[in-house]
Amino acid sequence: MNLESYFNKLKSDFPDINLPGIFEAEDYNESQLKINGIWTNYLYGCGVIRKNDRYVYLETDQERGYISVVKEFENKESLEQYICNRFTIIANASRDSNSKEEMAVRFVQQKYKYSEKQSRRMVAQIAKHKEIFEEFFNYARVGRFCKKDKSQTQVHGYTAEFLSKEYNLSPLGAYNYLVYLIEDPERALADLKAGLPTKDSSRFEKFIDQEEVQGKMDEKITTPVEEIAEPQKTPAETPAEQTALLEKLDAVQQALAALQQTFNDKIAEDTHKNSLFDNMHRELVRYQNGALDKIVDTIALDIIQLVDTTKGHVRVYDKKEPTEENYKKLLRIVKGIAEDLEDILYRQNIESYRVPGHEVDTRRQKIIQTVPTDDKSKDNLIAVRAADGYEKGDKVLRPERIKIFKYEAPATKPTENN
């Protein structure tokens, strides 16, 4: 089956999306593909093969190249419809991830006053490294050096927070330096060893001098009036003393001017920060509302595709004879519907699970019935697994449903004397 026509259409509709590659496989197993006679993995790809007179759509993941999606179809029309819907979902998901980069670009423009072109280039450099970009995006949202799960990205033992605190680097510069450490570690580590400009006491010297001058001013201002000598008793000042006094007054004026400028800069910076946080909050609310709509739309598209596929099967089998072979085929289709529904849950990060072993885990399993047994060693052990559990990340949405053995002592037989 030729998939290039679907790719070309989607790329025109959704520019800059991350679509899977196309492979031509001869066979497949639970995790790998057979390509050119060799069993192998294929990073983020898709393809179609014919097996047992059926079309089989295959898709591999982006992390290890293992098979992540297997779908069988009776006819070519159902296959083509599934591929169209599937690639549209992938394109929408890719476009959603790009919106994070857009928010990061706006953040860099507003905070660091770079042009749009410069901001996009910087964000694109960071976005090449997923872990760094995830933390940078979270910093843009909440102003903290950590990812959403509170962890920090380390590169050769350095974090963005450490680089920002210990070296003269802005947050943007710190994250760019993490990229530098990944892409050119020898030079980056050598630069750190040689010593980037550090935040030492030299930058505070002028403020210390200003405090000393201000202290002298306060001392003069708070001197009691009674202690000031009468004007007629004040000795005449020499020209040198007058020059020194004028120099001191000039230094005081300069210090006051510097303090006033520092105060004004601080006020302007706080005003800018408040405006920036207000804008970020509005953007975040819009993003959250839009993200929720996109999640609902994605689930709706998945369900619509499943409805269309099911109706197609009904139309096909409505015309067939009720033979044993057709029954087996229909049974496979019903099983496929359950798998499709699980795929919909999987795309929302919801996965099924079964607790290993025979002992009951009350945190992840729910007992729905007991099965009597006269074997005491089986008491409170799992007898039947009635339904899988489902979890989203570390949160259990529905525990696994089980039946357990319950020991019942056998009835004592009456003796002949009784």
C-alpha cells in the first residue's frame, strides 16, 4: 500500500509536523519487523503488509523502534479510512506540541527584548533537546528552575539554576549553556574551568561606596543644632579645604543620582515583570482551555473513526452467510473493537495493567467475589482475574477486579455411633 499520497496531503495541510517514516516490511512479531529478511527495529515509522488475506497496518514508537500499533482490516477501504484519521490525529498532536514553542518564543521576546527571528532561533536550539526544553518551558510558565515534576535537568553535573546563580548568566543563557554542554562538552567544560565571569563582590562595590557616603550625610543631618559652632567663631576655610568639600559634595550628588537611577530601574523592572506575569497568565489560561478542547476533539475523532469502521464491518457481514468461518472473522473484528478502545485510552496516557503474582494488592486490586476451597494453602490467593485495572501515570483510575479463594473447612462426617 502506497502511503506517500497521504503524507503529501497532510504536509500541505499541516506544515512542520512530525510524521512517521514509511517502511516496507515482510513480516512482524510482538515487537520487531522483518525488513529485507532481517528482524530489526524501526524508529517512528509505519507501513502496511498483507497477511492471511488481510491488510495489516503497523506503526513503531519514537523511543526504541518497537511495534506500538497493529491494526487488521478486511478491505482496502477500511484501511484507507483508518490511515486518514490516524495521520490527522498525529498531525494535530504534533501541532499541539509546536504551540509550546510558540509560547516560549513569545516569552523570550517579551523578557529579553529579542526580535522574533532571534527568539525563534534560540528556542529552536533549546527545543532540539527535549529534557532541557521541558524545564525551560516550565521556567517560562512559573519562573522556577525545574520541570513540571519538580526535577531538574543535569548535564555533566550542571543544572541551569547552578549556572544562573554561580555564573553571570541569565536563565535563557543558562539553558543555552546546557545545550552547549551537550553539543560540545569538551569546550563547554573547558570554558567553565577557565572561569566564566562570576558574581563576586566587585559588582557591589559602588553600592557600598554609596552607603558610606549616605552614612556621612545622615551623620551631618542628624547633628544637634546646639552643637554647631556660632558662625562668627568658625575659622576661615582655606582654598584647599573648600576644594575638598566641593569634591565631597559632588561625590554625594553622584551617589544620590546613582541611587535614584537604581530605584527607578527597579520600579520599571517590577512593572515590566508584573505585566509579563499577567500576559503569561492570560496565555496559560488560553492554552489550558485550548488544550482541553483539543483533547476532547482528539478523543471524538478516535471514536468517530471507530464508529465508521464498525459500520463498515456491519455492512460487509450483513451480506455474508452465517458460516463458521464468517463467525470467526466477526469474532476477530469484535476483539479488534476492544483493542481500538484501549488504543483510544492509551493515547490519553491511560493503560491497562495486571498485578503480577497470586497475592492480593488491595491498593491496585478490588475483590468482587470469593471462591470456596478446601485447600488452606490457597486461602486469600487470587482465583480468577475478572477484569484488568486501568491507570494514568501513578494514579489508579479503576483497580483490577479479581475473585479470591476463601478457605472453608470440610464438613465433619458423622460417626456410626452417632
